[in-house]
Amino acid sequence: MKSGTLEDTAPDVEKLVERVRPSVRRESPYVVGAPPEADVKLNQNESPYDLPPALKEEVAERVQEIPLNRYPAEQPERLRARLAERLDLDPAGVIVGNGSNELTYTMGQALMTSGDAVVLPRPMFALYAKVARMNGADLTEVPPREDLTFDTGALVEAIEREQPALVILASPNNPTGRAMPLSEIRAVVEAAPGFVVVDEAYVEFGEEESARTLIGEHPGVILLRTFSKAYGLAGLRVGFLAMRPALGHELMKARLPFMTSRLSEEVALAVLEREDLMSERIAALREATRHLRDGLRAMDGVEVVSSQSNFMLFKPAVENAPALLEHLAEEESVLVRDMSGYPSLEGYLRVCAGTPDENKAFLAALKRAL
Ligand SMILES: Cc1ncc(COP(=O)(O)O)c(C=O)c1O
């Protein structure tokens, strides 16, 4: 039968669809909802900088040596050891995944059982609430302070009341760009009876100290990091978790094996050898974010949320922010992201730092549109 003739509304198909786990059926697929190409693409918190051609060539040479007919190891052991060394941890406490999102699913499998309490601040990277819901968690979401920072006092109260199996904090947080001081993360960790995941996907851009030190203070702390942002490898898909080795051994039982390809391991290792280049780029992106902030602040009626990340959340003084976003995409070929779907963020848009030219083009396009 040709696929075009398959009848999705047939009663037997509908019945089958109803048998998909209800906690999954209630969710929506992840959709970026923008054309993949544009002159100025600032909608996915990516780095605007690809690897330099010379480094790509070097990697391509290394790739010549890789037997692609062979499975990789369950874990990319050289990369794992290198990351463990950088964090001064036992390699057994590091788990590398095919992007950090993939590891969030592993944590969903390993760290919660249906009916468990999970406490999350909001607004926060939406995947966490989704994974908690899909695993049947009893979810408590704690609203932010007025300045969109996480309300640590309210979080501690919720933790004391709910006794959650899991708490997740993103710092710096997406989509707000706000970060938690280490003392506030510590207060949450000290109140929590179970696991506390600290998502540090954007930590390289911020000024707050990493929560790495808390792994030594509390056995349930897990850091989540990624190569997708400061290291500019979103297309490669490499992220990792860092924790105590005893916990690493348990999470490895929930892992799908072979999720980091031999190619990914090689590229990630090559990038870690170029710390100089990475630091330069991080500095450029911090500068670019400041430039965006100043440019946005200079526009009439635009509210800007101060950010410790490579992106800015802002609220233009327009009735319909999604329409403005559409106008920027269609008329100016500039992509930014609509954040209206998050509670407390109605009317907000998010723009990430691009190259100096891209940032200028975005600011000019927004000015014209306003
Ligand atoms: C807060 C946060 N955590 C994790 C990720 C996922 O990163 P990746 O799966 O590319 O490692 C993102 C990506 O946007 C993010 O914003």
C-alpha cells in the first residue's frame, strides 16, 4: 500500500493510538517552529561560530583512523576520562550522552518512579517538566520572583513539604538567562532529601560559580553540561553528567549503550585541546550579549531581563509579540524565539548572541519593526 493511502482516522487506528501511554499522549512533540535557514539565525541559543576549517581538517584526518564498522565503547572512555580530569572527579562519575537532552531521559528512567514528588522552579527549560510528567511524577512547579530569578525560599518550602525524589535547577536558566548564586543552590541542596540536578548548559557565559563543589558536599547532586553552547557543537550532540561514582554506576544501568559515536568523541576531544580558541569565543559571545542588552535597552518600551548567558529575554511594547517575531522572520530573515508559551512570559521574545554583524542586523531589524 502506498503511504498516501493510509487512513489515519480508521477506527482501528484510533483505538491503537489510544493505547499509547496516556502520559505520552498528553504531551506535544518538540517543535522549534521556524524555518531552518535564515540570514540571521538567533533562535536556538547556538554558537554562531563553527569550528575553524583547519580544525575540521585535523578532525577529518583523525576520522580516517576510526573503524566505522565497529561499535564504539558503551561510554567514550577517553572523553570521559578527560572530562573527569577537568572536573577532578572519578571517571565513573561522568556519563557522556548524545547531547545532554538524551541524558535527561536517562535521569527520568533512573531517578523517579510514577507517583514520586518532583519539584521544579519555573519558568525553566521545558524538557524537565515534560520528562517528569511522562514518567508519572507528581510535579510541583514553583513560580519565580518578580525579576524572574528562582524563588529559593519558596523552593525550599516546597521541598520541605513535598519531600521530592528529584529537584532540577538550571543555572544560568533558559529561557530567562538568570543564574542562581552558589549559596542559593546550596540552600536547595541542603533542604532536598533526594537528587538535585543542576543544569549548567550555559555556565561558561555566567559569573556565578559552578555547583561542582556541591558534589563533594551532598551525595545526590548531579551536574549537567553540554558541548552545544559555549563549545559550539550543537550539531554534534555531546553532553554529560557529573556526579559521585556510586551514583554514576547506578545511572549507567539505565543508559542506552553506544549513544556517543566514535566521531563525536574525536571531535569533542579535539575541541577540548583548543581551550584558547574556546575562551576567545566565550569572551566574544559575552561581549555580544552585552551589546544586545544595550541595544535593546536603548529601544523605547522594550523590557530587558539581565542575563548571565549567551541570550537575552526581552519584552517589546507590542500587543502581539508572536506577530512581531513572524514579521522579523518573513520580512527581515531574522529568527528569534517566542517565549509566550511559558507561564509568566507572555509577550516575551528571546534572542541569542550571534556574530557582531548578526547582532547589528537583528537590532536594526527590530528597530524598524517597532
Ligand atoms: C538549559 C538547557 N539545558 C540543556 C539543553 C540541551 O542541550 P543539548 O541537548 O544540546 O546538550 C539546552 C538547550 O537548549 C538548554 O537550554
